[in-house]
Amino acid sequence: MSAITDLKPEMVWHYFDEICKIPHPSKKERKLIGYLVDFGHTHHLETIADATGNVLIRKKATPGMENKPSVVLQSHIDMVAEKNNDTVFDFDKDPIIPYVDGDWVKARGTTLGADNGIGVAAQLALLASEDIPHGNIECLFTVEEETGLTGAKNFQSGILQSGILINLDSEEDGFFCIGCAGGIDTVATFSYDEQQAPGNLFFFSVKVSGLQGGHSGIEINRERGNAIKILARYLWTMNRQFPVYLQRIDGGNLHNAIPREASAIVAVPYGKKEDARVLLNLFIHDIEDEIPSEKAFRIDLDSENTAEKVIDKMCSDRLLNALYACPHGVIKNSFDIKDLPEVSTNLASVKMKDVNTIVVGTSQRSSVESEKHDIKNQIEALFVLAGAEVTHGDGYPGWKPNIHSRITNIAVDSYFRLFHRQPVVEAVHAGLECGLFLEKYPDLDMISIGPTILGNHSPAEKVHIHSVEKFWEHLKNILLEL
């Protein structure tokens, strides 16, 4: 038996331990879906599994609570599958190994899956309980949240019977979320021809590295450097003074991450070799002054072998113009919530493909649907002017904060009464499933709560033990106070 099952609250840790034994990385949640369906049937509860894999389990009110409002408790069942390089682990087959380390529960060399496994465990503990008073509850378990909110996107309207939804996917004790941003990805594709490289050129690589990066929603307002923007600025500035021929360019990876690294192989007339180095030294000084928080930032320039072919000059000039002009960061802050970004855009990646194409990925966010589409259209207009073909993803809606929310008032009062501390009520500039539920159930009153989880999406993930106990007591009290 795992040591975590000795922790309190016993039922929550028991079910979390059960979840850890069942492989459930994103897109491969089949075994955990089966476990949930069997759980519902074993406990004689109404259980529904849809075609996407979402599971809904209903439990009737306990005696005397029949007139209380019905509530949806919601978590996602998938986890991010990340491990240390020296860890031998198969997420498709092997169980997560949780262990207690002081005040925290961690995993051995892998992600823990507390995001969102603790929420799932709390739902199962409530469903299995015989002595916790509550009204009618619906426990909704969604799939593939980490890879595109697929379960929530495909969840149908007309199924839920409750007017209140408590999302259990927040990750800081005492911080309640009441709103989030919607998002949409925009991709610009440049087509180029290879041309013969002119004679007497100096080829060199230039690489931007050492930046902090971060989540393009949560950390977009922290003024961190964008490696693609920095690289494009240097190349564009140089291209104004003497011809720059682009052979390769690469930067960023994920649409929801601020790019930490970017590189290019370029050539300039041989007589401008030293000018390129001098310009780089001056440029590095400017960036260090402009972004003092990027302590490890660096740009390296190294000689490269001469190449016969380069990207045609017209396409490379248009690309550099577009990358340099493309906005990145917070476009507008919220009028309602201090320091909360309302509109942002992330220049996320630039990649060369096999068929003479260069693909630029961007991601736009806003809690206001019209503004999300406005910034998306601005990005499209910019890249169309540069001669690129532009496409957009399906996107997902935001969740505009409801400052008159009844469930928020109940959750705040309950937390203060239990723990003698005023909780923080905030919105986040990142995507949550709540926006998708609100799109299908526009009258839902929603809040998101959870225990303290650090390092999620990485092998450093850990969940604070005492905060789980507080989260459980708070959740039970909310159901009672309703």
C-alpha cells in the first residue's frame, strides 16, 4: 500500500492512489474511463458515458437535502505525460509512483497527475460517501483537456440538470477562479523558391537562447523575452543596412508557450562580416537594457560553411518584415479586474517544412469573444500583407467573470468561516473548460477551486498535503451551505 493512503482525508487519497495505478495520459484515458463507469455501476449510480469518453455520474441528495440546488462537480481525467531523461517509464503501461516528501506528495521521475487527479479523487470520494450531506450532485469527468479541451468541446447541451458548476482544476489554495480567456490559433504559411546564393558571401548562424519562456497566457504579462521577436529584430535591422540572405530559420515549439530559443543561418556580403558582428554587440546591449529580468539571455554568432542555395530574397524579406511587425504580448488589460490581461497574442513558432514552406504559428487570447476575433483578424491582415496564406484553428470561448455570482459568494464566505482568511477571487488569462460549458449552458453559475499544485506539466509536479485537506473540507462545506 502506498504511503499516501495514510494521509488525510483518507477517502480522497485512497482514490488518488487508485487513479495513479491506472495509466491515463492525454488521448489514452480508455482504462480510466472504464474504471469510472464500473465505479458508477458498482455504487448503483446513474452513469452516462458519451462517444468522446466523457463520463457523467449522478448521485441523489442525502436525506433532508432534497431541496438544495443541484450542483455539477467537474474535473478532467487526463494527465500530461512528462518524465526526466534518466527515468525509465512507459506512460501507456506503468503506474505512477507517488510518495510523501515532507509536506508534499510527488512522483518518482514523472509527472504526478495531481492536475487534475486530485479533483477526480474528490469527486469519487463524494460519490462513495455515506455520511456527507449534499443536494443532488452530478460528477462530470472530461477527457483530453491537456491537448485541446476535446472532452469539453464535444460535451453536448441538454444533459446537465444543474444550474451551478464547480470546476476542481484550480491550483492554489485560497485563490478562486471566476473567469478565463478564450483562445484561437492562427497559422501563416509562406511559400518560397530556392535561389542560387550570390558569390562572396559570409555565412553564419545566429542563435537566441537562455530566455525564461513560460505559459503564453499565465505569464504573457511578465515582460519576458520572445526569442523569435529578438532574432527577427536583429535580422531585420541588419537587412536595412546591407543585404541579408536567409538559408534556415527555426524558433519556438508549442502554441501556448513563449518561445525561449530561436536560430537562423544567414549570409551577408563578405565585406560586411565585421559590420554584422559590431551590430550584434550593440544589439545585445540594447536587449539587456530592455529586458533586465532575462539574466541568462544570450545571442551567439558562429561561422557556417558556404551554402549553394538560399531562400529567395523576396520571401525572406517579407518574412522578416512580418516577424518583426507581428505584435507579441498584452494588447489590452481588463477594465474590471486589476492587472488581468484581456487581450493578448503570442508569436509562438516559426518552422521550415519540406515542401518549400515556412510556417509561423501564433496564438490569440481574450475573455471577450469579439476581441478575440478582432486580434485574430489583425494578425491575419498582417501576414496577408506579407504574402502568406493564413488559416485559423477552431478556438475555444472565454469565460467572462460574473461579479454577481452566487456560488462565488458562498465559496468566499465558506472559506473565510472555515480558515479565517479572506480568499483571493481572480480570473486567469488562460483556457479552462468552463468557457466551453458556458457556451452550451449559458445560465451556469461557475467557480473553479483546488489545492496547491506546483510544477504541473513537469516531473517536478507536487501537491501540498495540507491544502488537499483544506480543499476537501471547503468543498463539503460549500455543498452544505448551498
